[in-house]
Amino acid sequence: MSADFLYTIEVILNGLMAGVLYSLVALGFVLIFKASGIFNYAQGVMALFAALTLVGLQEGRVPFAHLINAVFGTKVHHFDWTLPAIAAIIFTILVMVLFAVLVEKLILKHLVNQEPIILFMATIGLAYFMEGFGDLMWGSDVKTLNVGIPQGGSLWFEDFTIGWAAEGEKFYGMYVDLLDVWAAIIAISLVLFLTVFSQYTKSGRALRAVADDHQAALSVGISLRVIWVLVWSISGFVALVAGMMWGAKSGVQFSLSLIALKALPVLMLGGFTSIPGAIVGGLIIGAGEKLFEFFMAPIIGGATENWFAYVLALLFLVFRPQGLFGEKIIERV
Amino acid sequence: MLYREVGEFKTSYAQDSQTFPIRFDRYRYYFVIIVGLLFIPFVINDYWANAVFLPFLIYAIAALGLNILTGYCGQVSLGTGGFMAVGAYASYKLMTAFPDLNIFFVIILSGFVTALVGTLFGLPSLRIKGFYLAVATLAAQFFLIWLFNKVGWFYNYSATGMITSPSRSVGSFFITGSESTPAAKYLFCFLFVFLLAWVARNLTRGKIGRSWMAIRDMDIAAEIIGVNPLIAKLSAFAISSFYVGVAGALFFSVYLGAVEPTEAFSIQKSFIVLFMVIIGGLGSIFGSFAGAAFMVLMPVALKNLLVLQFGWSVDIAAHFEFIIIGGLIIFFLIVEPHGLAQLWNLLKQKLRIWPFPY
């Protein structure tokens, strides 16, 4: 095989891996949109907040240290203990559940039956709030997150692929980041877990009922409020996983919240209401934007990744206005 | 007591269809115009112009534009920042290519350029609806900003990639550049706000405004009663982009003087303008002004309060600013989802029967 062909395969492979990470974020959106019709812009900030909390707990940082120091003139920054990764993850999940309860109690309860755009705006407000709150709680410096996921290029895979190139070609094997591989594995198991959960448990069935029809679900005795807390907790958990992966990749900092913007075209492409759509959409977008950058960057200049996904999704939408897997939009007068 | 409509008899069609049918409203409007024209220009200084009045006036234009699209025609757009950038770059190219052209016409022409671009990006709205469209407009936002960063022609191949507005004047008053005075800038923006608000008000209550509202309320039904969705949606996109483009041109040339697209016209701008429209009130001219005032004044007030009064360090104050802005937005949406305009209407209702509510 020629080296160019192999490079292209390498680009596609890495694109698919990145796409899995996009799908992880998109998944959180889809869950909330299905269950409550809310387009939750705060999903990215939730991932940031979860990652910040995880790092903070793991390293034993004092919450609001900066504020405490400013008010009382003290100099606290760390507790004496550090937590093992698994304990920190469990505590962070508890924090995200608490967050879900608070969101339901303080915001969603009061905004029942509002127009979708009002709810959307409320989640942007929530995103602003969480951004300030997270920074205030844990400080705005860039933190490194290490939960024991292996990182760096896979030597085995490089050795494995080096022989594929034809004799005499300059090819040194394909580069695949171990972290991306792990992310893909975790994402797949997460989707399997969610599928099993929604198919075979009582709460999962209730969740699907609410997604189908709010009124009908209410009339058979399903509490919408409990479902909302549940679904926000689950997407808090998904946000934690996404935040963990992205945080391990590029550090925990403000820019982490911008992954929400990466997930939006994925959602558009896959359809707002479809979990498989989020996965397939993520893969298409991930591979597509990496390929486009690979082939077009020398011609029209780099950094096309910011907009290419949107344009690609837009083109798809012109042919399928509800996304690839979205529910068919039926309009009645 | 003061606010009454009894005893006001309309004796001509002109009186019946005027914008402010109640005398008190009309006087209040004249009062605001007179204060804006004859009082503020004489007392304005650099701080007040740059921190409060110029951003308020310019954002009010952008909010009017977005309100036409989102509030009246029901098409949610998140590309406002990108379209503002189009206006800014159009005005820059026009100013540098035609140095003799009056700045007033430069701004108007940049509005038309933006209208053209806006119509182009509005085309998908014929097929895509709701949130899908909102996300689709993000394509405009990211693509346009990328374009202005990458293609040298737009910033005349300057080394920094920034655009800087040259000095331009109306008569002997400098509007842009270093010699400009706050009063001249303020009056220039005021003129645009006045004209555009007047146009918006009359567009929205005319035939075209009604067709927008029909599309917003239910597009299929509107189509059946004879509203052409192609014309209604694209005209809303065009006119809204015109407003946003004018705002962007003023933002660059008059207010900031020098901009760099990724900073000045980021997606945050789109959100801020959308907040103005929602907090002010969807589908209300007054709401656009109220929302712009709220979103411009609140950060200034918070900064003054927290940093100067309480003496907090700047970074803690910045975090609190985020928390408070986010909290207030949620609070407002919960208390009054129809925005400040609705609160204003309620207040007027109360005033009508005050002091004898029963």
C-alpha cells in the first residue's frame, strides 16, 4: 500500500476517535432533549464543572479557597488528604446528582410549559452561572487531570502497521493515542449501559414513556419531576465521563466548556432525539472534519475544523431536515 | 391619575393610527428624544460614552434587528456575531476603498452588504426549522469569522490581522478616529437608532410585519392564507441582517475603532444580543431597548459595585459577575418569560386604574 493511502487511513482513524468524544457530549444533550424537550446548552459547562470537581476532590483542594482567603485573610489552598481516583469519581457523581436535584427544584419546576426558546435561554443562563461558580469554587487555573487512563501513542499499533507500506516508502506506522482508544471503549460501554438501562429497568421504561408523550406518561402515574432529576443526573454522569476524557486530553480549563459547540453539529446531523444518531453523527463529523482539514488545509488555509462540521451538518439537513435518525417531523395545522 | 386614555378623542385616521395613541406615552417619547438630543450631548464625557451610551445605542440596533428575525418572524438565529462582523468588515473595506464617501453612507451600505450575506445564510430556513435552524445559523457565525481571519483581502493584508478605522467626519465633526469627540459619536449613533427604530416600528405593523408574525405563529397556516413563506422569511433575514450589519459597522468604526474578529465578534456576542431580545421581550420594539439597556448597564453596575465599592479583587468580581448575570437571567425568565416589555405593559395597566383599582 502506498504511504499516502495509509496516511489517509490514519487521519480517518484519528477522526473517528475524536468523533467518539464528540458523541459523548452529544449524548448528554440527546438524553435531556428526549425526556424534557429542553435543549441544554449547559451540557459543556456541566462537563467542565464535573471535571473541575473531580480534580478538586482528588487533589484535596479547598473549595472557594480564593474567596475564603480574600474574605478572612487566610492562606488555605489544600487539605492534607488526596483521594484515590475511584473515590473522587463516586463523590463527583454524588455532586452531579445534587446538581440535578437543584436544577429541577430551582429552575425547571418554574418553567414548565414555557416555549422551547425560553428553556434554551434558561440553560444558557445556567451555563453562565455554572462557569462563574465552578471557577469561584475551584479556581480558574489550568489543572491536570489524571485518573489513571493510559496516554500517549500506542507503540504496539505503530509496530503493527509499519509493515503495511510498500517497500522503500517513508512510513513509520500509524499514530493512535491510547487515551482515544480508551475513550472509545468507555463510550461504547456507556451506550450499552444506557441502552440496557432504558430497555430493561423500570425507571428506564418510565424514561422512554416520558420521551414518547408527556401527557400520557403523567396519566399513568409517572412523576415527571422524578424523571427530570433522573435524566439530569444521567446526563451529569455522561458529562463527567466526557469531562474526564477531554480533561485528561487537554487539561481542565475554561475551554473545556466549548466542547458543547463541537457537539451541536453532531446533534444536528444525527437528530436531536436519537442516541444512535449521536454516535453515528459524531463519527461522521469526526472523520469528516479531519479529512477535510487533511486535504483542504494546504489549499484554503487551516483551522477549518471550527466551521466545517456545521457546514457539513447544514448540507445534510437540507436533505433531511430532522437529521439522519431524528423522528420525522409531522406538522398539523 | 396621569396615565389615562379617557377624554382622548380621535378625529382623523392619522390620529387613530399613530404610534403612541395615548397622550402621556407621546409626551414621554418626546421627552426622551429631547433629553437625548439636547441634554446628553452637552454633559457626555469619554467614560459615559464608552461604558454606557455608545454600547447601549449600538446594541439596541442589533437587538432591534434580531428581534425582527426572532421575535417577529420566529426564526432563532445564533449568527448575530458573524453578521456584525460582516457589517464591520464591509464598512472597513468601503472606508479604505472610497475615502471620500461620507461615513453615513458607508454605514448604510455596509448594512446592505450584510443584508445580502444574511439572505444567503437565511436560505436554509425555508427547509430547516426550530432548533435545527438555530444551530445551522452557527455555521454562519463560525464560517464568517474564519473567513475574516484567513483571507487577507478583508483586512487589507495588515500585519496584525486587525482592522483599524480611519478618521472620517460629517461636516467638521469627526465621528471616527482619534480626533473624534464623545458627543459627536453619541449623536451619530443616536441618529441611527432613531431612524432604524422608527423604520422597524412601521415595518412591523405594516403588511410585511403581519406576514412575519403569521409565519411565526404557524407557518403552514400562514402559507394557506396566502403568505409567501419564501418572501416573508428571506425579507426578515435581509432586514434583520441590515440592522445587525449597521450595528456591527458602528461597533467597529465608531465605538471600538480597531477590532480583531475572534475577540470582538465571537459567539458570546450572538448570545448577548439574543439575551437582550429575550430579556427585553420577544416581538417588542421597546423590549429591544430595555434588553439592551439591561445587558449593558448590569455588568457596568456590578463592576462598580463589587470592585470599587466592596474592594474585591478583580478576578473574584469577574467570577461573581458570571454567577450574578446567569442567576439574573434565570430569575427573569422564571418571573416574566415575556420580558421587560411585558412588565412595562403590566405597569401601565396598573397605572391606568391607579389609585382606584376596584
